[in-house]
Amino acid sequence: MEIFSVASYITSFLTVLYVLVVLAFIRGWHKLTYYQPKQPVFKTKVSILVAARNEAANISKTLDDLCAQSYDTALTEIIFIDDHSTDDTAKIIASYASKGVKLIRLNEDRALNSYKKKAIQTAIGQATGELIITTDADCRMGTNWLKTIVSFYEEKQYKMISSPVAYFEEKTFFERAQALEFLYLIGLGASTIGNKKPSTCNGANLAYEKAAFYEVGGFQGIDDLASGDDELLLHKMAARFENNIGFLKHHDAVVYTHAKPTLGEFIQQRKRWASKSTRYKNKSIIVLGVGIWLFNVSILLNIAVGLFFGFFLQLALGQLLVKIIVELLFLYDVTGFARRRKLLVLLPLLNLMHIVYIVYIGIAGNSGKYNWKDRMVK
């Protein structure tokens, strides 16, 4: 029947498209060589910026890690910005003043939709470093984290450097599943940088020149959106400084954070991340995202129709098999870098959940509001 032919054609087209996309990810990942520091004579003044809101439970460990960095303290500036915390976050930060940690308190008297961008912009205005590095108040890093990033910067002279972020200390199956899915996202962002077409990065481990930040107008034009202090800034940098964005593939450059413990928190986080897509100006990134979303929609539709017509169920099973195989090829390398290959046993089950999640977040993330740091934003 004609309907079966049409369904088969559309399914085949979207599946081939997805395979080509993931193969491009694999290609981009392999273009990124593992960085070997050359023992430079460090000369770059660095400002580490951390926006914090109600992080009293975690922030001491982050402060300790930042103060323990092996980089020259005379070239290091650590600035924490307290974003109207209602707990002891500001008090804990202030207790590290003797170790050189500076505290800025936001005192906005009007409601904003992007407090984090306001926090970072305020801190950059007071920062004395030529290289800005941002991370989050619940992150952990090794003692050579800063030294590795600066070494990479001084050797390569990139205007912006994206570095790896990974989950750790997972306690449940749900958190381990997030760890694998998050590595896919980090690998995706890295691979697009490897292909000289940057699409995504993570503000928990991001570095850029202060002068370059001002040259692209900072957050101007994207400051009305709650999220996007990382990804949308990356797009502005990539548009202005073509082929001058780098990804730092080195174990000492990894920043560690925790997965979300509940489904509700996970959904809110992913809605926030997806909300940035409404402001993409690079059409190739939009096409990429829509193509991946349509591929996942087609699997769900084939499964649904397959409950009545076995032919469609066969199409869906074929898509699932291809999806698992090609993603396994990609994630084998990414999880190998992260030293988390054991997570790959979760891939078949994660695929089923991931399809539903991608379709839902693609819609929910581009409409309505979400909760972030006990605030409803859009």
C-alpha cells in the first residue's frame, strides 16, 4: 500500500540523517587530540567567577578546591557573586576572604529574568584578569584544573575554551542514567567544536578572554533569557571569532558535578537548557536540533501505529537498533575519555527513555516557564 511506502521512505530518510549526524560527531571528537601541556612560563592573570544562590550545602567544597589550585596565586583572582541567597551562602563565602576570595552581592531592586547573567556581567566589570573562567558553586575540580586551562590558552590563544564536565558520585540508577546521557551531551558539544561548528558548551567549565567578551557585546541581546550565559555566548563568540574556539580534552581539565536526584528537578533543568534554542541564530544548529527531534518523533509514531499494524513496529525496531549501534560507537570513545565505559550497559534501556524525553523537552523547553533556583523564569 502507498501509506506503507511513504512511511518507509520517511523513516529511512530520518534514520540515515541521524546516522550521518552521529558519524559527524564521531569525526569531530576524533579531530580533538588529547592535550599535552608544554610546561609554559605562566603569565596570564585569571579571574574565576562563580554565581551562587542558596548553595550553603555544597559551596565550601568548591571554595576549597579553588583555593587549592596549583596555579600562581599572584595571577589568580576568585570572585563569588551571591545572588540573593536566603541561606548561609554569603556568610560561607565571606569566611574565605583571608584566602583571597572576593564576594560580590547582587542588590537588584527590580525583578530580572536573568540573574545569573547579571551576576557574571557585574563580576566581569570588576575582574582584573584577562582570562575569565566560570564554574558553578556545586562543582569539584582537581588541583591542576586551572593550570591546565591556562596552559592550553597560552599555547593555542583561543578566544573561548570549553572544557569537560562530568557527573560523579551517583547513588541511584536514575543518576547513573543521567551520567551517560550527560556524557553524550558533552561529547556532542566537543565534537561540534572539533568540526569547527560550535553548537553547545557548559558554563560550569568555560573560559574566555575578557576583551573578547566585550568585543561581542557581552550578554547584550540575550540578557532577557534566564539561561544561555554559556551556549548563546558561545554562538556570539563563534560568529565573531571564526575557528578560534577550542575544546580542552584533558583529564585534569574536567569539572565534576552531581546529577539531579529526582525526575522533577531533572525535567526543570532540561527545560532550562532547551529554552535557549529559541534564540539560536545559526540555522545549521537549528536544523541539527530539529532533525534529531523529528527522528525521535518518528520512532514514537512508528511504535504507536505499530500497535495496530506490525509493519510500523518493524520500522521502529529497526530505528532503535540503528540508534543504539551508532550511539554506542560515539559513546565508546567519549566514555573512554571520561573513564566511565561501564555506563554503556545502560544504553539500550536509556535509549527508550531518551526518545520520550527528547520529544517532550523539545516541546516543553520552548514554551512556558520553569523553576530555577526557587524562581519561576522563562
